[in-house]
Amino acid sequence: MTVTRPIIAMPDAQTVTEIRHWTDRLFSFRVTRPRSLRFRSGEFVMLGLMGDNGKPLLRAYSIASPSWDEELEFYSIKVPDGPLTSRLQHIQPGNQIVLRPKPVGTLVLDALLPGRRLWFFATGTGVAPFASLVRDPDTYERYDQVILTHTCRHADDLGYSRDLVAATMDDPLVGEQAQAQLSYFPTTTADESAQMGRITNLLRSGEVFQALDVPPIDPVSDRAMVCGSIALNTDMKEILEGFGLREGSNSKPAEYVVEKAFVD
Ligand SMILES: Cc1cc2nc3c(=O)[nH]c(=O)nc-3n(C[C@H](O)[C@H](O)[C@H](O)COP(=O)(O)OP(=O)(O)OC[C@H]3O[C@@H](n4cnc5c(N)ncnc54)[C@H](O)[C@@H]3O)c2cc1C
């Protein structure tokens, strides 16, 4: 009997199964999922590529697929001179990436107290953890209404979230719940679009509530998750606390949670 040697030589290697380039600055990819990997929708892991020095170059990445998915999906920026993404953007199906199977993060349903309405506030690739959560049946079981807001400079940058929402509405597992409970509120800050402006300004002016026909954020009924730049997160904390919400964590659930989409 011939014994075949495993092709995977590096520890924590996973195989790329699919890649989609959304714009010249954004792409998503899917990889095989380690059998032992259990995670809560909204968490992030460290992933990357082997460097020429034989050491892995790793960065934090939110898992964009839901916890029930057989594969893992990620949504990535392409930083032109970025140590990792200048290379990662060229991966092809069959290539291997390094993935440390130790998921962590605060954008999890367990870090929020029960409520009626759940808001996801994302800018740019900050939508990735919410791509996981909007496909998780638990989200719809815990909340009557789920609102995904996604703000980008350009209209093209909204392609991933637009397709995500459309696919979620048709999904055999969560489609029916999503059709009844999920609202999508995309906005652009540079390009002309149906809804323009920073989400922070639209919350301060109340335009979001009017457009979605919902009452203003209230600490009794509303819960929120925020994922964006440090500037967005700081502004959103002030806005949400102005509405009376308190920041929660895994160990002390409250009304809102925040995570950086990247380190400036
Ligand atoms: C908790 C956490 C979760 C993250 N999840 C994701 C994710 O799901 N998808 C993703 O693309 N990135 C994510 N990031 C950022 C990611 O870790 C890397 O920074 C990114 O992949 C770029 O790596 P790099 O080595 O090419 O450049 P880096 O040296 O890491 O970054 C160079 C510069 O590019 C800018 N930048 C980095 N990432 C972004 C971004 N996502 N959006 C806009 N500007 C950015 C920053 O100004 C940064 O200083 C996350 C970061 C954190 C802290």
C-alpha cells in the first residue's frame, strides 16, 4: 500500500476555494474550515501568508461567514503597499493561507442584553462581522428587527453588502426570517446615491429613523454593534451613549459593542 504524504506542510494551513474581486480595492475569498474550529458569528481570527523568512505574516480578519457554514469567508481591503494584502490580493483557488483557529471578539450576540431591535453600523470592510451575523438564525431569534447600515465613499464599495443582503433574503436557512426582519441602509459619502452622508450625521439629524420609519434609538428596545475606523467608533460611542446606551463586553453584556475594523 502506498502512503501518500500530506500536501499541507505548514501548520494551520487552509486551502483557498473561491475569490471574488469587487473593486480594485476590495475582494472576498473563501477557504476550507478547520474541523476543530468553532466560533461565534461576529468573531475574528488571525490569518495570513508565509513570508520568505519562513515565518507567517498574520493580520486580524473578521469571519464573514456564519458559524454554520462549512467553509470560511473573509472580506478584505487591498492596501497597495500593505505587507499582507499587497500579496493576499493575488491568491488563487488551490493556494494555501495560514489561519490561527483561535476566534475572539466583542461583536457577538452574547455581549448584548436582550432587546427588540438590533443595529449593525459598519463602514468599509467593517461590514465583515455583520455578514456573519445577518446569516445567523440566532440573530433573528433574539431580535424582532435587524438593521444593517453600511457606509462607504463610493457606490461600488457597497457591492459586497448589497449582494450579501440579496443572497440572505433568498437563503434556505434564514431567508424567511431575513425577509420579515432585516432592513438594509447603505449610504455613500463621495458618490451620488439614493442615500448620501456619513451615518453619524444621519443619526444626529434623525434622517435614518425617518428613512427606515423606526423610532429613535432607545436603551430599552435598541441594541447596537459598531465596526469601523477609530474615528467612526469614537463618534458612534458618543452618539449611542447620547441615546442612553452603555458599552458591553463578553463578561458584562450591555446595550452596544464596538470593534476596530483596522488599526490606523
Ligand atoms: C479586529 C480586527 C479585525 C479586522 N478585520 C478585517 C477584515 O475583516 N477585513 C480587512 O480587510 N481588514 C481587517 N482588519 C485589518 C487587517 O488586520 C489588516 O490591517 C489589513 O488586512 C491590511 O493588512 P496589510 O498588512 O496589507 O496592511 P497593514 O500594515 O495592516 O495596514 C496598513 C494601513 O492600511 C489601512 N488599513 C488596513 N486595513 C484596512 C481596512 N480593512 N480598511 C481600510 N483601511 C485599512 C490602515 O491605515 C493601516 O494603517 C481587521 C483589523 C482588526 C484590528
